[in-house]
Amino acid sequence: MKRLFRVSAAAVLAAGITTAAVPGLAYAVAVSPPLGTAAGFAVLGATTVTNTGPSVITGDLGVSPGMSVVGFPPGAVDGTIHAGDPAATQAQGDVATAFAFAAGQSCDQDLSGQDLGGKTLLPGVYCFASSAQLTGTLRLDAQGDPTAAWLFQITSSLTTASNSAVVLVNGAAPCNNDNVTWQVGSSATVGTATSFVGNVLANTSITLNAGANTTGGLYAHTGAVTLDTNSVSTCAASGGKASPTLTTTPSGSVPAGGQISDTAQVVGGATPTGSVTFTLYGPGDPTCTTPIATRTSPLSGATASSGPVQAGAAGTYEWVATYSGDVDNSPALSPCGSETVIVTAQTLTGRAYGLQAKATLLGQPLVTVLPTPDTGFVSTTSSSTTSTPCVATLNGPVGAHVLCANVTTVAHPGKSTATASVADATVGIVGIPTITTGAVQSSSTTTCAGSTGTTTIAYLKVGGTVVIAQPTQVAPNTRVSVGVVSLVLNQQIAFSTPDDGLTVNAIRITVNTVGLAAVTTTVASSESDISGCP
């Protein structure tokens, strides 16, 4: 076997140089231990193998000398389960031989007390006097050598933090001649959602936390193997592909009609390429059956984004992201239910009434007409219609016929519409000109795009002056003065507090004869507003 020129690890560390910074530096060749019959096992325990959730095991699963295999199903094994049979017993013997073979190799670099996260390591043998920790990403750089191998000799335990990864770069492929080996003196724990590569030869036990994936066999020589919703593939069955994990980040809650998105990062594996397909499912589809939008984006630096997608009605939306995989990496996905986005409804508000009046004479109350009929303030997030019974006749100095009011809301796209109408009205107060109208109608509509209002007046006369002689759609805020009578026709008052909206008064009448009569009358008032827009 060819040996390359060696520089001592002590000299490298004394100079403050990392292996990534010295591409010409080489170590003694690490030799992957022969696994014998254990190579066909993806999972091999001594006392028991226990699983929770829909784990997928590609390769055989075995236990020996124990016989307990728990959790299959819901776990699935694409291979054979060997519980205390001769095949499992022989495999455990071969694991003991491989463990001793790995432990006997010379150490190239002592990493005791150092976290593997953030390091880039050339092929070689790396040792730890006690435990080893991986927090973040460890890169294994083959420098174009397809036969490159790494051996980690760990005296006690191996632990990875959540969302950590082992990444193979520059020609390294997972499971190329079992090229990555972790020889662990006690137990190994792979953290939640970690993407791990390599055969783990643990003297005691191995635990994979929820969502961790690993390419390479898990061999616990005297203890148990514990799984929880994992993907595990032996090198013999992986086809030379790593099993990266997919970390996703859906956008936060937005109002109905707003933009939502999803991003995904392929964690671990062997320099992943390919694309991610983002599929969006709408409210009422919690099992992700019928997509309402699909976006495919190529990976850029192991990350992809769906781009913005406009949400529809309020409710719970579900993203599912699927990584395509490539020649060196297996596909990965985020399951339905793991990426939820809440889309909130708009609050739709409105009010309408037919007529309101207040008049005094010589300072004394003469007429008080409360809003008649009045829908009151309507506030809802759903589609609704609020109508009052029309008032046939309103008698007195301020009189009218057939007064009606209505508020209608539409949940999506959010819209509030208020309408008010009066068949005819008369204001006859001593000391001021008599005011008479024909049919009057106002309307106010508000959506997230803004508000609009209209007023139609069939006839309007003040004293002997005819202001409107035929049905007319009046321009907003048209002002008319006839003697002491001031009129605002199609009075439109926009507001933004507490919500965005518009009040439309078809006719606003104001009379103030100093010391005599004072009159304020509103005919056909409509108000609509909306909140919670994108």
C-alpha cells in the first residue's frame, strides 16, 4: 500500500494549521476495517433493537445474543430481520474483529477536546483520548482520491448535536469501500435531524434521535440500538449514496391573500446537487392530497427556495419539500404536517342606516330621530348578510318612507359592502325652507385594495329651488347652499382608525339660523371597513 510523506500532528497543531489549510499534507493511509458478514447489516444490536415511528432500514437488521426487536412495524426493513439466529451471531463476531482492527491503527492527529464541527479533515486516522463531539458540519475532503478513507478512534462516547452533518467533498463518495469508520469505546448518540455518514462500531450502544439519517451500518457490540423515525442504510445496500436530511423553514403567518414561501437546506451528504420541489396544500387538506401550487428550484449552496406564492382564503396551509437526490445522495423530504403556515382572515366591518335627524327650535329640542333602521356595527371574519326590516313610514317634522339598510361581507377575497336607501324624505321645520327628496341610495364598499362609494338621488328640492330634477349619480362631496340650508351630497369620509374604511352619507343637511332653528340630518348612511390586509 502506498504511503505518503508524513508531517507530525504535533508540528501541525503547534503551527496553528488545520488540515483544510494544507492541501499537500498527507497522513498515514487509514484502512477501513473488514466487516465480514456484518457488512450486510444496517442495524445490529446485542441486547435489543427498539424503534419508534416510521423508520426505514435498508439492509438487514439483527440482534445477538439478545432476541428482542421492537417497533417493526411501524418501522420498515428492506432486508431480513435476524433475531438471535446464527447469522446475527456470526455478524457480532465479525464486528468484534473489525473493532479490534480499527483500534489497532496508528493515530495521525489527536483531536482530543476539540469539536469536530466546523472542521475540514483530509483522509487519515483521528483519535480522541476520551469523548468526541460534533456540533455543526464536519467536512471530509478526499482531494480527488476515490480511495480516500477516514478512521475516528474514540476512547469513550460519540455525540452529535441536533442538525449536525458529515459532508463528503472533492470526490469523496459515501460508502466507497466503507471509507468512513467511527470506532467508539462506549456509546454513540446521533442528534435530532443529523445527517451522518460512516460505519459506527460502538462497544456498547447506539441511539439515533428523531429524524436523524445515517449512511453506514450501526453496530452495537454489547448493548442496544435505539431508533426514532430514522433512515439507516448499510453501505452494502445504499448504492454508494449518502442519506442527507432536509431542513425546512416555512414563512410565518400572513393575512389571506398574502405571500407565503418555503426554504429548504440539504444537510449532510456528498456535496449535494439537484433540486427541491415545493408543494403547497390548502385548508381542508391536512393529509396533503391535492396540491394548489408546485414550485421547483435548483440547489444553490445546498439551499433552495420556493419563491413567493399567494395564499388564498384563511386557514391552515401545508408545505411539503422534496429533494430530488443525485448520483451521490439519496432523496429526502419534509413530511406532510411538518411545515404549517397559518393564513389569517380579514376582519370585515360595516354599518348602515336610513335616516338620522336632530332639530332644535329657540334652543329647545324639537326633533330627535335615532338612526332608523340601523344595522348596528357589524364585525366578522366570515361571509354574512345583516339586513334590518325596512321601515315603511317615519312621521313627524322629519318624515320618510321605505327606509332600508344592509351590510354584506365576503370572507375571500375580503370585502365589506354597506347600502342604505330611502324612498322619499321631508324635513319641514318652522322657520326654514322645506326640504324634500325622491329616492336616495348610498353604498360603501371596502376591500384590501381600497374603498369606493356611490350615491344616487332621484330628486331634491329646497324651498322653491330644485337642486336635482332626475335620478343622478352625484359626484363625491358635492356642496350646495340654498339660503340657510347647507347640503353635502355624496359626502365621503375616509378613515384609517381603527380600520381602513369609508363612510358615505347620501345627503348631509345642516341648518343654523342663529337663535331660531338648528337642524342636522343624514339621509342614507353607509360605512364599510376592513382590517388585517396583507
